[in-house]
Amino acid sequence: MGVTRVSSRVPAVTHRVTVLTGGSTPERDVALAGGAQVVAALREEGHTVSVVDTVSGPLSSSCEADLLTGVVDRKPPTLNQLEALRREELGPRLTELPEVREADVVFLVLHGRQGEGGELQALLDLAGVPYIGSDALGSGIAMAKDIAKRLMQHAGITTPDWVMWPSATESIDALGWPLIVKPSRVGSTVGLSVVDTPDDLRSAVELAKTHDDDVMIEQLIRGREFTVGILGDEALAVGEIIPQHDIFDYECKYTPGMTQEIFPADLPSETTATIQASAAKTHCVLKLRDMSRVDFILSTEGNLHCLEANTLPGLTSTSLLPQSAKASGIGFRQLCTTLCDLAVDRCRGTKARARGF
């Protein structure tokens, strides 16, 4: 599969960038931690940067210092904390802010359904505001895991078997025990459980339903876990993830020392190429753009299974996409600038086509 190489040159053109971060999802801390490092990287590259929290609005310098600490708690916010944040969300008022309307590009550092599920992207499209990442269609497809897995399966991309709750007992048992139970439209393994027996299924479903009405029950595949970053339409370096826990859960993802992340992964070149090709194909099949991070399990039997694609992956300098980029020779500052350039160039092309050029 041919790929378009993203230039390794850091462009001299600078932009007015508004970093949109925070939010009211369980991954708020993750978004703010990424936002802190994206803001610093873009300013170091000479871009003019404003910061907007989708809950509290534009951030002053003192508010930036308070919120953009780069720290992620070992547990996500409580449901009560999230409910209070959701009552304050700006929603459609975001596009009325001068920081958003007058930006050359909006840099999205958001996670979870409100940030990467397509609604925000549709709002920015309607307002004519350029932004990095996938559009409303691709964002919505990737966030709805049931739909994404159906498309992958149709395209011949192997993914663990699954059913949606509620399903017949026979269908659930056919997946084999233990099972993964998770909310369909939430990331960072929030609300996810490994269920060993049918007796524990109901409580796991109820936990997942506190985060999303759609609950997925998925086959648990044992093996080695890998991840691949996509930039533009290029598959970057493959990395291996070795968590201390049985799965790569929230604590392992955001607690230093809880996971070993190896970039590039120690794999035969043929296996690396196979994983990269599957990642690029998944990115294309799900209608994604600019960037994604695609996660895999290589089973103990040697079979590759695509777990999911993340449209707005973590963007601290030690997150998986930046590590994948770094192992491909693309530093964090260059990664952030390249994402801005992709969005700005796309907007210019759209305007030119609208004028008939």
C-alpha cells in the first residue's frame, strides 16, 4: 500500500493557533496534560497560541498555569465532578469566541465522546473554522466501536469478536470467558472490566453504563499489544506496550513506571510491515485524516487483531503517538506544527476549489 510521506522539514510559516482542551469527559486530566505540552511546543516553534477550555472558556496566563500542569491523576474524575463540569460546557457558544473564530487553525487536544465523537467537529465545520484531525464523519465512526468494528470486519481487518449488550446468553458464551466489558464510546479504558465468569457480567455492564448507554462485550485476546501512529496517511513506527496489569488500563496508561513502551518494537521486519499496513488500512477504512493511533493484539497463536483506532490520541511528549513519531524521526514540536500545516493547507485547498481554481 503506497503512502504519502510527511515532510521532515519544519515549515517557516507560523499560524495563529487556538488549542482547545479540557472538556467534561473522564479523560479531562489527560486532555489538559496534553494541552500543556502542545501549547509549549507550538510557542517554541513561533506560533501565536491561545488556549480555550471547553468548560471555562479562554484561559488567562494565570489560569493556564493552574490548569495546564501536565499531571494526570491515577484515577479519572468522579461522576459527580463530571456532572458539574458538563453543566458548564460552552457547547455551541465556543464558535462565538474570537479565539476560535479568528484562529488560522484550532488544535484539538480533547478526549472522549464530547471531544472526539464528531459533534464538536460538526460545530466547527458549520462555523467554517479549520481544525486538526478527523472530520465529523470519521470521528463519529471511530468513536462508535460497534460501527468501527463492523467496517473493519467488512474490509477484511481482523478484530476481536464482540456483541452489544443486551445479547442472548448463548451469543455471549460463544465469545469465550473471560471477556472484556466496556462502554462503546469512551476511551482510556474508563469503565472497562475484565469479567471472568457469567456471575460478574451484570455488575460490569452496570459500571460501563455509567459512562455510556452503549455497552460492548468483547472477546479477550491474549498476546502482545502493539500500537502504530498515523501522520497524514503515513504509518509511523510500531511500538510494543507491556503493562504491569493484565490489561493496559487507566492506571497503567497514566502512572509513570506502570508500563514499558518500546519504540520501535522488537519484531521481524515482515511483521512490522504487516502491522503498519493494517494500521494504514484501518485509518483509511474508518475515513480518518491527519492523524490517528491504531492499536493491535498479536495473539499467542500469531494472529493479528485490530482493537481500535483513536482519532485524537494522547499528545504529551511521552504519549504513544509522539513516541511513534519520534522513532520515525519526527520530534514533538515538528509533529504539532505538521498537524497545524495539514489543517491549514486543507482549508486553503477547500477555499480555492470553492472559487473554481
